[in-house]
Amino acid sequence: MEQLHLSNLNEKKMYIGRYIIDAIDDNGYLTVSLEEIAKACHTNCETAEAVLTHIQSFDPPGVAARNLSECMLIQLAKLYVIV
């Protein structure tokens, strides 16, 4: 949540971000679909996905992934950006 508050997001995107973070399980995986996020936050899937992508850039690498494949892709992308 600290990383979210350090982000330069508008109020609506901060709200969506808090919702997404609350939906992350103990293993770091997102437990709800983009459609559920959009509906709960009164927004569209594109905005929800943009905020999700932003959160997926947080540490630890792979946080808020929807499955193992996505987690690994996020980790690999971050690794190659650092190198």
C-alpha cells in the first residue's frame, strides 16, 4: 500500500489501486477479475487494467499477477529492465 501512496495517480485510480491491493492473496496473486474490479470501482476494464499494470510494477516482482505464467512474465520483464 505504501508503494501505491507514493505513486502519482489521481484519486479515482488510487481508489482502484486500493481495491486491487485488497484483493491480493497471501501468495501475492490477484484474486478477482478485471471485470469485477471495474464493476466494483465504477470504471471500465481499460482503466482497471492500467492501474493493475501499474501495481504489477511494484516490488516484489510478480505481485498482483493473475496466475503463475503472468507472475513469471512480470519477473522476467523486470529482470531485463534492470540488466
